Amino acid sequence: MKVLKSLGVHAIILSAVAFALYPVLWVVSLALSPNEPPGAIPWPSDPSLDALSEVVLRQDDEGTYLFLMQTGASLLVAFATAFVAILIATPAAYALSRFRFVGKDASLSALLATQMFPGVAAAIPLYLLLDAIGLIDHLGGLVLVYATTAVPFAIFQLRGAFDGIPRDLEEAAMVDGATRLQAFRLVVLPTVRPALAVTALFAFMTAWNEFILAATFLSREEIFTLPVVLQRYVGEHRAQWGHFAAGAIVVSVPVMALFYWLQRHLVGGLTAGGVKG
Amino acid sequence: MLAGPVTTKPDGNALALADVRKQFGETTVLKGIDLAAEDGELVVLVGPSGCGKSTLLRCLAGLETPDHGTIRIGERDVTRLPPKERDVAMVFQSYALYPHLTVRRNLAFGLELRKTPARTIDKRVTEVAGMLGLEALLDRYPRELSGGQRQRVAMGRAIARRPSLFLFDEPLSNLDAALRTEVRIEIKRLHHQLRTTMVYVTHDQEEAMTLADRLVVLNGGVVEQQGPAIDVYREPATRFVGSFLGSPAMSFLPAEAKEGTLTVGDATFDSESAHRGPCTVGLRTHDVVVDPDGPLTLEVRVVETLGHATHAHGVVEGHPFVARLHGDQRPAPGDEVRLRPVYVHLFDPESGARIRR
């Protein structure tokens, strides 16, 4: 009976795993068989790294390695977005968590409202705005646009984290001889580090994966972000699915690396209650 | 005002509060507190929850600013100074240890902020760790410690600073009963060793009695009484103080004072008081003895057996009453026990103020 139950449980788990992994395996095998798409069983018939190397080593007419440039552009935009989000959201969230001031509730509602609209809805006004300040087709402009959604999200995330830190901690630091700023820097910030890591990761990923706005605001190929690059392989005239799959795998590597690097904090962030002094 | 110490007229007190008031919105929490403590005294602020004792302590720490009045620590008027300029250390109810720092760094935190030389910090940390038995825990994080250990680290963090005033905000309330007694004795020992002025907040009257050099009973934002703990216990200034100190609490009976006697309902007994007319008699549990000819009759309802003593809860002349009997005397519910008062407190039935003999 016990054995049967265990077998049943494992069968369910295995089928769930298979369901989740199948598309991933399919993409991997597609990337490895650029000439002929794999069938129902995700296994390349004629394995080759051609698609991968063509995607990664693609050069323009002047011999510049385009994919490297574009990866650089993507990394720059994603890191800058995460940085700006944390830089602005941390003090804002702290103020919203700890202080009472006029317009506090109104500003919270306003921040929440910004999260309700899809970014695309604002694409045209954003285009006009960026055009007015000369940041169309400029990575700085893209960071600015991404920050408008990343910052409010980060504020909400971090406000929750600050709310979870007992006031006693800062007060203890202040009685111990710290100014409010020192108490914030030396005690509060290190305590919310897991939340900061998680928030930064989300901001990074959102910017790293965003397609529509990037495709709207960028037109120079050498500063395309990677989702735009990928989309170009599946054009109107021909669809290079093998290249698309190879590119998709390369694009997911940095995200996986970041997750791996931050996993300690991610777990810490999930069990944030454990930090209570 | 933030420029530094402001010298006022010295009177030798380590701590002096004059007419301190504090209001939060519509609620007045402190209604004019006057308080003084001599150098090296252990002052205990005690009172029921909501009496303002924690707010008062936070005003001393600089975490709240009074709306009115002055606070002086030593020679300095600190009323408007931020916490860091007051030279006080505080032990929080929640301990408030820095979760990301080891015990060692927790102890050193205040000293590091003051740019104390590393060698001095090391020396102090070692010294404090020795004093509190924390040597083996120095490299652990707060989350790896038990409640009692955290509590000791919190005290160590305060002691390492060598402040001119210690503040304790209900430091024992998160400990279990056995540990509470242990740490209470530890605090008393540390106070003897350090000889620094301490202000200690608690709602526990037993903790207050056992620790206090000077006991300050707060109720509804005012000081009901302050003085040496034993004096406050023996001569409570108000009916509230009488009922708050001592456990089980003092029993109260309405009485009529005549020439040399007190009459409670049908019972009359001798009393040497100059007071005449209606009054409230306060009797602590140990202020009565069992006497077959005693004037008071206790109808026993509930009996608590402690071993060394027995608490008989019941009714005297229609009013709730508790008597402490010898451990060998264990009446059953429903029994009647005759009692003779050996000491009575008299209070004004209107104001609740003590009637002096």
C-alpha cells in the first residue's frame, strides 16, 4: 500500500515536471537542430551548434560583433533600471513606511494606479515625451521608461520589507549614538538586504525581458536589446526558428546566473520573518 | 538648542523631571510628571498598562519629546536633545538586537559609532562578556541565541557603552517565570556593581518591589506616589497604590470611624485613629490573623494552596476579601473563618487619599 502510494505520488510529480520541462527541452533541441525542427520528441536528429554560433558571432558590414553589442546594451539597460529603481525606491519606501506626512495616502494610491495600466497603453505619449527630450533611440530613454514602472513596484515591495522591521531596532541604534541616517544605513538597510536583492532582481528581469517598448523606441540595430534581436529572427519573410531558439537560450543564461547568485537572498526574502532580533 | 550641554542649577540629583507633559493627538499620556533620582539609584516606574510609564521612559531616552516641562540628566538639560547626545543606554522589551551583526559587534556597536579606539572596544567587549557570561556566544548571531541569552546581550550592549543613565523598558516580560527571577537578581547584582543610575519600567509589582531603591507608581499619566519601595508599600498614599502593590491585592471595606473603633457592617474593632466619620479600610492579605474571637467573618469561596501559605478568597460583610492564612490552615469553600485585623490602612472614601493617623 505504502509502495503504491509512493509510486502514485512520484508519477504525479514526474508528469508535472515533464509538463514544465517539455517546452524548454523542445527549445533546446530546436536550437541544436537548425535545419530541421524536432518532432514530438524533443531530441535533435542532426545535432549542430551552427545556429548558436551564427547568432552569437553575427557581424554587421563593418565587422562589428552585433550580438555582443546588443548583449551589452541589454545588460546596461537592465542593470541601470534595477539601480535606478533601488536608488529611488529605497528612501521613498522608507519614508512611506516610517513617517507621517501630508499626501502619504494619496501618493500610495497614485503609485498603485501606475501599476494598473499596461506599459503599452502609454507607448505613444511616452514616444512623444522621449522625442521631446531627444532620447528616442537612446538606451537612457529606455531606462527612463522602464524606471517609471520599476520604481513604483519597488516602492511597494520595499515598503512591505521596511514595515516588517521593528522600530525598536532603529531606536536602539539611535540611543546607541546613531543619527537617523546612520541608523538607516547601519541597521535598517542591512536588515532588508534580502528584500533589496529580490526587488533589484525583479526590476532587472522586467527590463531584460521587455519587448514592445524597446521595439518601439529603438531603431539602431547595434543598440537593440535582446528580445528585439530575437524577434527579428522570426520576420515577415522568413522564420529562423533555430536561431530564435539558440538566442532564447543565450538570453536566459544571465537571468539564471543572477537567480543562482541571489538564491541565498531569495530564500532569505521568503522567510523574512526570521530576521526578528 | 542642539549645540550641546546646557548647564542648569545643580542640586546633586542624577535625574530630575519637572512638569513633563505629553499628548498624542487627543490623548494626554503624561499630565505633569515631577520626579527626581539621586546618583546611583535604581528607580522603578510601575503602573498598569496605559499609565504612561513607557512614554516617560521614551522621553528620557529622547525617542519622544515632551510637549512641556524639562528633563535634566546630571547637570544637563536634555529636554530637546536627540538620543545620541544624552549619554543614555536602553534595554528594550524586544531586545532589539541588530540581527545582521554578531554578538561581539552588537556589544561594540555604540562604541564604534563613537569612534572608540579598537583596543578599548576589545577590552570593553571582553569585560562585559565576562560580566554576563557571554564569552562563548561572541561570534554567534542573535537568531542563534535563546531568549535569555538575547536578553543578556541586550544588557551587555547597554553596559559596554558605560552611559551615565540606564533605561530598562520591561526587559523581563518576554522571559519565562524561572528565568525572570534569575535575570531580576542579575540586574540587581549589576546595579550594585556598576553603581550607575537606572530607570526601570515594569507593570509587575513584584519586580518593582524587589528591584527598586525608589519606587514611582504611575496611574493615568500622573505620579500617584514615589519614595523608597518599602515606604510606598507600608504607607500607600492612595487607595490605588495600596491595591496595586502586593499580590493578592489589598481588600477594601467601607467603614465608619468613631472614638477608638472602626465599624464595618456588623463588625466593630479597635483602631487608634484620629479620624472620625466614613472611611475605607484597606487590609493586605497578611494584615489579618485567624482568631476564633475575631470581629470579621470571612465566608470562604475559593482556596488557593501555596504550601507555605493559603490564600482564602471570599466575602466579608458583603465585600470581596482575601486573607493569607498559614499553610497548615486550609479551610474548605463554604467555611467561615473569623479574622482579627492587626494592621489597617485608612483611605478617604471620596478621593481615595490615605488618612494619616
